[in-house]
Amino acid sequence: MREYQRIRAAVIRGGTSKGVFLLASDLPADPAVRDRVILAIFGTPDQRQINGLGGGDPLTSKVAIIARSARPDADIDYTVGYVGVDKAVVDYEGNCGNISQGVGPFAVDEGLVPVTEPITLVRIFNTNTSKIIEAEVPVRDGKALVEGDFVIPGVPGSGAKIVVNFVNSGGSKTGKLLPTGNVLDRIQLADGRTVRVSLVDAGNPAVFVQAKELGMTGRELPAEASANPRILAVMEEIRAKAGVMMKLAASPETASPAIPKVAVVAAPQDYVTITGKAVAAGECDLLARTKAFAVLHKAYAVTGGLCVGAAALIEGSVVHELVDSRIRDTGVARVGHPSGVTPYLVTVVKHPSGEFELTKSAMAGTARRIMDGFVYVPSRVFV
């Protein structure tokens, strides 16, 4: 037996994340063996992932598994895995909106879908949430366009604009836009405090809490959170307890590290990004800070942005309390995060019964294939 086996791979930046894209047909059918192979590809577990393709950061340690779909309503099946950095785990509980931006271009360039110029609509079935994603991919000469003038915060330069619509994204994991049936819930913290939260499931389930209730400003940057472990600890406590309330876990200790998401939100105010750029209060509708596993997110998760946008339109939520009528009139939620401001297109309808329905959730981003070829995996991993 040869020492190594070769597997086709592409490294693609999608939005503000970066992942290794693999074809399902090139991976072992046994899930346990498949995950061992993925961990070996990334060099996990190791803080630097020095022996693999991982970037030593939760935002650059993600895998996308792609296959042609047998579903009549989809062209592609797509599974995303959050690959641990220092822990040997691949978590498939939630979708990643950033990596989702790379799926359409990958499908086009790999010849997995019929190509139509200038825009190819790629219908993607996300197996993590059992939801359909529609990606409008700009195409020229049969390949996905990369260069363009569209700019997203957290990514240097510009690229071709990809519009991604998360179809019927309400209740992605729990089956309900409001998993507990309540617009407002309360969580008691270990230190005795009780905080008001809103639990919303759109794109991915998330729990929102106002910054002022935690003694925060909402302007915090990742470096500040790293220097003050209390910030991340209380966010994790709220996240894990919300997972139980959403029936996503039996106990806080067994909650997935990927879902639910947690976000600290605040009213618009002037702040400075991680690159030192000044953002004026008038440029955003709210400030939001979320976690990427054990660190504060350097930008903001796409599915998290759709979810916080939906929460902003749900009357009585802790997010709705912070926004003015502009967001309700335009259906565009401009979320201020550590890398800048990202707009999300969201529409929420309130029915006569009092029930809320998410009817639209979309955003625009960019993607770029960085490299492709073969990744070498030790043959012993397959045994």
C-alpha cells in the first residue's frame, strides 16, 4: 500500500471565510473514516494546523463537500463542516453562509451544472439545514467570474458580485422562526444575573442579547475579547443555555460548538474596525458581535446576519428595540461588525394570528478560487 493517497481539492475563499472544497465521490462513504480523512487534510488537531491546509483560525478551517443532487429542486448537494483547530472534531450542525458563496462558482467551474451567461442560477441543497439556497453566479466564457467591483467588509480588494438567496430559511434547524414560541425569553446566568434574550432561527438558529445587559458597549473588537475572557465566557454561557431552550441540546455541556450562534447587539454608534477605519453611526442600523467558536468573529457570519436582520423586524425582540423605522421600510439590515458594515435583505411578515414569517433572506458577496490540485493523506488514515 502506498504511504499516501491523493484527493482532489480546491481552496476557495467564500465571503470572509476560507474552506477546502472536496467532491463527495472522492471521499470514503463511511462517515467516521471520512472525518478522519478531513481532519488529516486540515492538520487537526494542532493550534497552527501546520501539517495540513487549515489556517489555524475557525474562519479558515471549514470544509465543503459537494455532489450532484438527485433532488428535482436542486442541482448541487452541499455539506459544510466546521473543522476543529486544536480539537479533532468536524461539526456538521449548522450551515455557513460565507462558504455558501463559494459553492455556486465551484459548481460552475467543475462542470457540475449547465452554464448560462451572463448569470447562472445554481440551486443548492444544504444538507446541514435541509434548505435550498439559490446562488446567482456571474459567468463569462463558461467559467465563474472572479474580478469585479463589488466590495465586502473584511476582504481586501473587490470581486464579482454573487447574490445568494436562502429560500424559506425560517426554522432552519428547529422548524420554527421563533423556536420557543416567544419573542422574548430570559436566561439566568451563573453569577445570578438574568438577561433578556430573543431566540430566532433563520439560516441558522441564534440567540441575541443587548450589550448593555452584559456591561458591554457593542463596539468591542476581537483583541478586546481575547484580553477579557469574561466576554467570551458569558457569550458561551448564553449560547449553550439557549441551545437547550431551542431543544438543540439536552444540556449546556452537550451543545454543539457551531449552533446556536450567539450575538451581542447594540444601537448604532460610531466605532472603529479592526483595520482602524472609522464607521459612523449613520452608516449602520445596529451593531452586532458574534463568536466563531472560541474567539470573537472578525466580521459577521452570513447566516447570522440574516438571522439578526430577521430579529430586527420581529416586534418586541431585543434587536427590534434597537432599530428605527428605516430598516422596516427598506427591508435592508445594515449590520455593523468588527470589519465594517454588511447589508442583508430581509422581509418578515406578521400574520393576523400574531405569527411571524420570514419571506425573504438574501445577501451579496464574492468568492475566489485560490488553488486546486491534490492533497496528500496518509494511507493509514483510511484504515
